[in-house]
Amino acid sequence: MSKSARQIAFEILLKIEKDKAFSNLAVDSAVKAYSPDSTDCAFISRLVYGVTERKITLDYIISKNLQQSINKLKKDVLVILRLGVYQIIFSDKIPTSAAVNESVKLAKVNKCAYASGLVNAVLRKVGNEGFSLPENLSNTEKISILYSAPEEFVKFLCYHYGEDNAEAFLKSALEPKRIFIRVNTVKITTDELRKQLENEGVKVKKTVLPDALEIDINKAVYDLQAYKNGLFHVEDISSQLCVKALNPMENSIVLDVCAAPGGKTFTLAQYMGNKGALYSCDIYESRTKLIKDGAERLGLNCINTMVNDATVFNSEIPECDYVLCDVPCSGLGIIGKKPEIKYKKLDDIKELLPIQRKILETTSAYVKKGGRLVYSTCSVNPNENRKICDAFLKEHKDFVSVKALPEVERTIDEGDYLTLMMHKNNCDGFFIAVLERK
């Protein structure tokens, strides 16, 4: 007997809760295992991502309608309640009665029959009373509950970006995910690709970048013939802007030090017209293979993949005209795609700072005199971003900062640096600093 979409979603959410698995990986793995049809796939994804990204909101609603502490609930029962509340409050197309009845069924099927009465009572109460916040909450408490972000993270964003930007940023993280692609200009023009995609039934929109498109499809990107033919790769606008800030020329020597899975490397090669030498590195061979496979699909033969530890100087890497230093980071800018990240403790980020400093220090040694380096992260944490660059520039007088993408709208004034924000720039949160060697 095949499993229902709700049962699959329940199992994925339980795995995320118990094993701390990433939602995107857990969904991909389950979809491959169960092979549901495309409609069920979309429903499963919506339930899993919806529950994950709104966990604090859902737990608040459950707590208000429970007679006991939410902490006393078994994880299985809590996940069933979260699924039910999500469908009632945040899914317009699902009748409350269906959400309640299907949740009670989940309880009975998954050895939680003892809690079926509780599930029924709580969800019916939520259906009758809806969701509202009391007046006596502080602004940070309201933002935390409304947009499902720990209050510590809300205060952090408010301190660095102001309350309005913090709220708008967290709100935009809950909006439907958009798919952006980079045209493989080595093989095709943007207009030609647009026509091909539309012939395959894809809805296509222009973006702020001439060779980037936004697409809307009802199947996997990888099933498109244009993808199989190597005419584009998927890449957020933020990453494409990062490459634009570096702006490598044809026949130059370029280094991408933390390159996997390879999106920026591919865009760099296209900026170079597939001419010159591009060294694309990662610490794990399995990840450099991802880059190599992608380069072959796209027909980009100027790319040389290398297994390399970015914290250790490698004499085999030549002096470069352009270097991209996109370091491992907290990922606080991509909470819209990986909602689990926003629930992590901010203190955990401190472990990354010495690694980021070391990578920038080591990477700077590959830059020729007159060459350019871009330091970037997919984080909106100034400690990982401008503070790292400020300290580097203070110690390295042979480097100067240059204004990164002056045409792009800023959320706050950071001098030459640029922090992209979801609500302001319609892309992932991202930091870009352009440093040039005198």
C-alpha cells in the first residue's frame, strides 16, 4: 500500500526533528524513495517547508490551545499537531475538517492512537478560534512569533539593520521560493534561451541582470531539455551579482577557492568567454566532482578543478588576476531556502570566524599586484562580513577596498561593502567586498 503525501511529510518532519536533517536533503531523499506523482511532490514539499519555516509560530498556537505544557508532548504527536495547525492556518485550499480528520488518522497510523483525542480537540479549537497575538507583547516578541524566528536572532537583526528591515527580511524569508538561472552565454543568447524555455512550457521573466532569468515550472529543472543541453545553470541573483563584482576578463587567470557546487565558477567562466585559466577548488574530492560534471554539461573547458584546503597556501596555484573568496559561513542570508539555519544559536557562529579570517589571509597571497579579490558570504552577520574585511585591510596595507556594485541599492551604509537583503534586492542575503592589491 502506497503512503499518503501527509504520511511522507510526517516522516520527513520527524527525521528533521530527531536527526537534525536539512529539510531540502530530507525531501529529496524521500521523494526518490517513494516516487510520488508531481502533485503529491509539490504538496509534500509545501507541508515540510511550511512546517519547518513556521515552527515557532505553530508551537505558539499549539501552546495556546493545550491544557498541558507543549514540552510534555512526544515528538511524534508534536509533529502531527504542527502539520495540522499549518494546514488550518496557512493553507487556504485545505478545509479545516480535512486537516483535522487527516491528522487524527496520522496519530492512529503512527502508534499515537492514545493522543488522537488530544489532536482532534486541539485542532478543532484552532479551527474555531484562529490565530491572533495579545496586545501586551513587545515588538521583538511579535516579530519572533509572526515570522518564526528566535527572539535572539530578531534582536540581532534589529540591532544591526533596524526594526523595519529586520521584520521585512524575516517576512520575505517566508515568501514562495523563486528559481533564478544564469544563461550559458558561451552557447546561447538570453533571448534564444528564453524562446527555448517557453517552448518547453516554462514561464520566463527578465531580471536585473541581462543574462539572468527567473523561471516558473511545474517539474524538476533537471528534466528540461535546455538544462540537459547545458544552456543554463541554476544560480541565485546574489551569487551572480557576486561574480559581476569580480568581473573577470577574457584570457585572465582566475581562482575560486571555495567553489563547490560550482555555480559561481560556471558564471566566472562565462564572463571569461571560456578563455584563460580558471582554478576551481574545494577541500573534498566528491565536491570537486560536482564542479567537474557541471562544467562538462555546460561545455566550459577553461575550468581546472582542484582538491585544495583554502586555509593552507598551495604553491601549485599561480598568481591570479582575479580571486573569488566565498568562505564557509553561517548561512543567515539563505534562511528562506534553508529555514533550519535560523533556529541555530548565534554563539555557534563564533567557531567560523577564525576559519574565515584564515581563508581570506591565505587567499590574498594568490592575488597579483593590481589584481582583484572579492570576499563574500551568504550571511547577513556583520561579524562574518565587514568586521573580517576591516581587520584584513588594517593588517594588509597593500590592499584597498573598492565600492562593490555602486548601482545596487543598499539597505544600510557600509561604505564600500555591500550586504544584499531579500526584501530590498529580491535575492538571497549576501555580503560582497571588493579588495584590490595596489
